[in-house]
Amino acid sequence: MEIYADIKIFNLDMTRKEKIRLKVDTGAIYTSIPRKILEKIGIKPIARKKLYNFDGTCIERNIGVAIIEYKEHRAGITVVFGEENDAKILGITALKELGLKINPITGKLEPYIPRQ
């Protein structure tokens, strides 16, 4: 079952934003957003990181920091500057920061309330 989320992504001072639909992927650590969108709203790379694709190949991508919003949930997250053929992914760290989980019965995102 493929799950998608319509999110807003903001620069750090929240003066510029874009809307984007991302595939929710709990097997991906980071969120990958096309470089063009990140640059358009003023997100700058802060580092370069080696990452593994699901086929086992190693790639290098720039990473940065952005603010992401899904419905009433908002958080600061690490984003990967996706290249032209990279998937648009909402990764597990963003879900955790947003306080969300996938309901396995409905296939929808819902609030995650951790146990103490």
C-alpha cells in the first residue's frame, strides 16, 4: 500500500514555502525533496552525506535543514537535496519529529503518542 502526504516545506525563517506531495517511506531515514524546490525557498546545503539507495548503491547528496508541516503538525527536519531522478520521500525521522505514525489498518497518517 503506497501512502502519500501533502506537506508544506518552509525555509528556516518561514518567509517562503512550497507545497509538495511526498511518498511516505518508513524504510527511508531522511526526507528527500527536489533540489529546485529547496533552492527556490532559500534552503542552503549544510553538509554532504553518503547515502545508500534501496538497491545497495552508494550516492552522495547535499543535506540541509527545513521546517515541514503536515496538517497541524510542524517540525524542523533534515532534508536531502534530491536530484532529478530521485524519489520524493517523507522519511521516518520526519514522521517522528512531526509526531506521526502510519495506521496499518487505514493506511493513513495519525498522531503518535509515545509511551513513557
